[in-house]
Amino acid sequence: MSSAGSSVHWLDILVVILYFVGITAFGLWVARRAKTSDGYFRGERKFRWWIMMGQSFGTGTHAEMPVAQAGATFHGGFATIWYQWKNMLVTPFYWLLAPWYRRSERTTIGEIVEDRYGRRLGLAYSIFAIAFFIFNQGAMLQGAAKIISVATGGQIPPNGVVVGMTVTFILYSFFGGLISSAYTDFLQSFLIIVLSFILIPVGLQAVGGFAGMRQTLPEDFFSVYSSASKLDAFTIAMLAVNGLVGITAQPHTLSMCATGNTERAGRVGQTYGSMVKRLCTIGWALTGLIVAAVLLQRGAHLPDPEMAFGYACREFLAPGFTGLMVACVLAANMSTCSTFMVNTGALFTQNFYRIYLRPDATDRQILRAGRFSGFGLTLLGILFALTVQNVLQVFLFTESIAAFVGIAVLGGVLWKRANRLGAVAAVLMSFAVYYGMNYRNTGEVMLVYKWQPAPFGWAMLAGFVALIVVSFLTRAESPERIGAFFDKMLRRSDVDAAGEDGKKPLARESGHDLILLDLPGWLSAGRWRGFFRRYREDLVGFLLAWGVVGLTILLAWAVMQIGR
């Protein structure tokens, strides 16, 4: 067991060095395959389902998440797991949403917004998306710094390791794009799983097992759902809405859903890569409980709850394993940051460079622009990291602003009558209500407010009402634009054979119609004709995903019964 005052063992330093060298070499080796802009930005849409799962899990899991979850559980009990599990109740919907992005035939969500609402809104979305990436990278870097600093007692300088991490993922992402990112994500996903559970056996031994933990902590700390955690049913519901609407507008969602070799590969990757993350969250929450019990038994305290995960690393890991933990933290960040860097470059290139700077750019010029713009904008994320104080609140903030923008994205697919003025009104109204209510409650002007369910819920309601009312009162989008947009959604994107009209076959012919498409259409008799046959892929996958959700929650409940 290491201690705060001890120096870092040479084994720890060796493990970190080997990790940096190994992942860089692997990323650069894979980078040889990225020879075109499509390969760089989308991997030529050839990833198999297992790569898609690793990409989804790796990109969706950041170093700030175990930091935030362990800190929240340390402070409020196991039921705070719903801060991360807010998407648990919407994960089955990923099965239904994933084909939207592949069928769009686009490289970025900014292009999808442009197809649906016009060029100006596509540009506005792209500006939001780049800011989203910058905010998230800042939170991830700060999360890594908190773990490394506490875990090593300050012996391994966190800033130095973060710089090394940044140089590494920039290097292989710069040359290999999404191909390097996806394959390194898959490899690093195994380290993230190790990160989630490695502390638990030694921690339980230190605290006297589950029985000792139960004797030390309040009983409500072991509830899967408890109002003592300040997560009541309304809060969980608002977090679920945040996750469902927000995921549609998060700019990396397209990469997670649309780069597989088939539509099903995208569905499986996004849905079950996310399910693996839900399982890992149980490990993070359990670590928080262990630290809370250990500190009470020792009569010690932490100045910041988000130091709980780092404290566990420092106290419970033997020489060599601390270095492994640092490598795992780096893996959690690098897998996400590399994807973000590629997507940032894609947004700048596809929605700025090709439209406003070089409309006649060659593929080689597009590839170069994507590499350098991704590199430059990633540096802004590093600067933002210096301003982050509370990792959890920044994490919830970025997901909330994505949800406000998601009203326009989601509404544009669910409802054909939605128009650009309605979309603008929805986003502006939701932001205005959110910031107005938070200012009234706090009396302070801030960029990142502490997340509260009521302001978020009212903001979402106001946004959807604005979308509907303004769209009804203003001129509809042109039939040509709406027709072209929805025609793509009605056709399989992973079938090469074209009909006599030169188009891909209609999805309903093979049971791949999308059940959420143009939701008001449910009122027509045609929607119910051949219902199961047309929506077979959606319905079967959706029900299976709900079964996995139930089993995951049951597993968490069973773990919390141990030691009674």
C-alpha cells in the first residue's frame, strides 16, 4: 500500500511510460489506413460491431466520470448513481435513434441540421458543437488531474502527465483520424474496465467488507433509490430527459452511430457500448462508499468529495498498480479526446472550410484542414481546463446545453412541420428560461450554474412549446427540403443495390422502418399497416435493450444487499 508521503515506485513510472509508448505506437500503426478525408472523419463507415462498441464505450467514458460519481456517492450515498445512470432509462432509445445518423449520409450533425433547416442553422450548430467539445475536454483534463494528483500524493506531477497524454492522443489522432481513434478506443476500453473495479477488493478488505461498511455508514447510503441522495423521482426524470434529448445533438453522436459497416453495427455499438458503461458505474459508486467508510473509521476527512477516487488509488494500490491506475485514467481521457479532436476537425472542415473558405478544395486539402483545425481547437480545451472547479457540474452543464440544442435536432426528425424559425425560438427560449431562473435563484451571473431539475425542466418545456407555436405561426420549410431529408430516413443506408429509380431500397421492405420517424404520423391508418413486419428491427432490439436495463438495475440492487 502506498502513502501520501512516499515517493512513487519505479514500477509505477515504468507502467506509465510503457502505456504512452504502446498506445502511441499502436495508434500510429493503425493511422496508415487513413488516406482520404472520408477515412479520416468516418473510417469509411467500415467498423465492425465490436469496434463500434469499444468506440462508444471509450468515447462516452471520461476520467471525470469516476471522479464525479465516486465523489457524489461519497457525499450522498449509492443512489447518486443516477447522476450517471440518468441515461440508463433512455439507453434502449439509442437502438431507435442510431440509424438516423447513418441514413443522413453526412459527416457531421452540422450538415444534418443544414439539410433540415438551412445553412445558417447548420453554421450556428457547428459553433455550439465546437464549444461543446472545448468544455468537455476541459472537464476531462481536470478530472484526470484530480485523480493523478491525489493518487500519487503529488509525486507524479498531474500537469506533466496531462501534457504527455495530450501530446500522445494528438499525435496519433492527427495522422490516423477516426480510424486510429476507434481502434485505440477499443483497446483502451479494457483499461477503463480495470479502472472501474480494481480498487474494490482491496478497499473492501480495508473497511471490513460489506458488513464493516454497513456498520459505519447510514443505511440510506445503500439504497439504489433514496431521497436522501437529493435525487427524487422528478430529478431522475429530468436527468433522463436531459440524456435523451441531449444525445441527439451531442456532436460526436454521429461518429458513434454512423461509422459502422451496417446500421445494426451502429445500433449495437451505441446501445451496448453504453450498457457496459452503466455496469462500470456500479464500480465507481461502490468505490465512493468504500472511501466514505474508510475515512469515518480513521477519523479523517477530505476537503473536496471529488478527491475520493484519487484517495482510494493512493491508499489501496501497491507499487506498479498506481502506475496502472494512472494509465487507466489516461485511457479514459485519451479515448474520448481523440474522438473529440477528429470530430472538431470534421465540424470546422465540413461546415466552415468547405463552405466559406475553399468550396473547391481537393480531398487532400480537406484532409489537411481537418488535421490542423482539430489540433488547434483541441488546444482551447486545454486552456478551459484551467478554469474548471467542479467536474460534475461542468459535466451536467455540457449535457444540458446539448439538450437545449437537441430540441431543434430531435424535433426536426419527429415532426415534419418544424421549421428554422421554430428551431431558433426553441433554443433561445430554453436558454433564456434556464439562465433566467438560475439568476433569480442565486442572484449571480454565471456560465456554469449548479444543475437543478426545476430550471432545466421549465427550460425544456418552454423550448418545446416555442418550437411548436412558432413553427405553426410561420412559413413551413420547402417541400423539396423536407422531402429530400425524410426520403433518406426511409431508405436503408447499408444496402448497395439501387432500384430502377437509382435510390436505395425502402427500409420497410426488410423490417427496418424507423418507428420514431415523424411521430405525428402515428395518427394515420397507414402507420399501423403491417406494423410488426415493418418495424421488426426497431421493436425486437428495443425490447431486448430494456431487458438488459432491468438486469443491470437488479445487479446493483443485489450488490447493495450484501452484508445485511
